[in-house]
Amino acid sequence: MCTNGLNAGQFQETITQIDEAVALCRRWTHRAFHGAEDAELVSSAASLKKAQGLLDEVRALLSDAGESLEREAAASGATVKLV
């Protein structure tokens, strides 16, 4: 479970919690985008749409980090279990 002094299971859970927080922010941003779009606030809507895309990129990077952690922990002989 511990890899180089780090509890891999807890670290995986931390990555999951960060992803869940970003997912919530992404949903709020999506709702704000539709509000701006419906109100014909073109510049605001465009910025919010771009923010949605960046939040999607953050979630993809977090997914990559989780997968990398699993591989690295497995290579060290530690096990990672999702709770």
C-alpha cells in the first residue's frame, strides 16, 4: 500500500476527490454558459465555453494521473484498491 513513503490508496482517493470537485465546477460552468448564451451575451458565453473545455482537459489529466499511479504502484509491488 505504501510506495516510497506514500499510501497509494489514499493518494488515489485524493485524485478521485479532486476530479469530483472539478466535475462539479464543470457542471456549474456549463449552466452559466447556457445562461449567457440564452441572454445573447456572446463574449461571456464564449469565455465560459472555453473554460468548459479547459476543465475537461483538467479531468483528462487527473484520469491520466490516476492510471499512472496504478501502474507505478503495481511496479513497486504495492496494491491500489478503489474504495
